[in-house]
Amino acid sequence: MITGFDYINENFKKIEYNLNEAKAKFRNPEDEISIMAVTKTVDPHAVNFAVANCGIRLLGENRVQEYLSKKDEYAKASVHFIGQLQTNKVKYIIDSIDVIESVDSLKLASEIDKHAARIGKKQNVLVEVNIAGEEAKGGVAPDKLEELLYEMSQLKNIQVTGLMTVPPAIDSEAFLYKMQKIYIDISDKNIDNINMSLLSMGMSGDYELAVKYGSTQVRIGSALFGARVYK
Ligand SMILES: *Cc1c(COP(=O)(O)O)cnc(C)c1O
């Protein structure tokens, strides 16, 4: 029994309550909205507490180096990669990551495809959309998304299963709305070999709004684990 992490339980209950409220207000009861615990800078013991006590089944990792140093300590959970990924790092994470959510170029997609082929895996990926055109953030520009999806649909060892975005903290709602529209439009195109079943959006500051705009997966860091302390 790990002690000292009761605040995580309290935080989780609040998040769950708020999510259920948002869902009751804006969505259908049968809609599934999963909660990802975002683990950057978080002690693996705290992460494992959330897995053991809050029913967290999904972890989100931002940094290859940090992930590799922590992964053997984690309790069993599905892990998604959500940070900017350099092509030369793909080989280090390909065997243990269930979904790479931050694919934003054909170059990166091709590298993932190559390594997936090498280890005999079909790698699930999301395409990250830079919804507000922010310089400092990853993601493909909305007007380049369709072209990228067509190109990625040709790669045999990856499977696109949806879209991810990180909207700006300010005026997030307008961008969540815009993202939902893009998701619906691209889903309606029914591109061969492209599966649009996951819309990953919503963080500590905007997860209730993200539910309003169709999110199927919220990614929660600080609201669950507390403010991040960078070392
Ligand atoms: C850090 C991070 C999150 C979680 O952020 P919080 O605001 O702490 O909930 C979600 N998604 C991505 C891509 C992140 O880098």
C-alpha cells in the first residue's frame, strides 16, 4: 500500500464528477469518454496509485527519455505517446506504445511505418492537428490534414484511428468547436483505411468544454497529479 497520495483520489473524484456532469448535459449516455492520466514529471509511484485506486487504465507520455526511464516502474496500463516525436526516437518507443497520438507529417508517419514493419506490428496512430496555427506547437495545419491522411492511408503498418489537438488555453472553446467540425467533416469523407473513432482533446483547463465538443478522450495532468514541478 502506497500512502501520501490521497489527494490524487480526491482530484480524481472531482474530475469524474465534472466529466459526468458535462456528459449528462451535452452527450449521449452511451458515449464513452476515456480519461488519460498525463504523467510528465510525475513520480511513477503517484502514477501507480492512480492506476490502482482510481481505475486509470491509460497513461500519456510526452518525452521519450523520461518515458524510457519510468516505464519499467509502471503498473500495467495502456500507454499513448502525446508529445512531439523526433523521427530518430521512434525506434525506442515503437514496441511498447499502444497509440502514437502526435503524428503530424508524412516523414514521421513513414518512419513509424518502417519500424512497425520491422517488429511485425500494426501501429495505431492519431494525427495531431495544430488547430490554432501556433508556431510553438506540433500538429498539421487544418488545411493540410486531408492530404496527409490520404498519404498515410497508403502505409500498411500504421492505422490511423482518429485526431488529437492541443488548443490554446485562451479562447479554447472556439478552437474545440473548430476541431469538432474538422473531425466530423473528415469522418464524413470515409477515406479508405482511415478510421475516425477517437477525438483526443481536453486537458485540465478545458476538459468539460472538450466533452461538449465531442471529445472521446480527455488528457489530464495537473488536475489529477497537482502542478508540475520541473527538475
Ligand atoms: C501536459 C499535456 C497534457 C495535460 O496537461 P494538463 O493541463 O496538466 O492537464 C495533455 N496533453 C498534452 C499533449 C500535454 O503535453
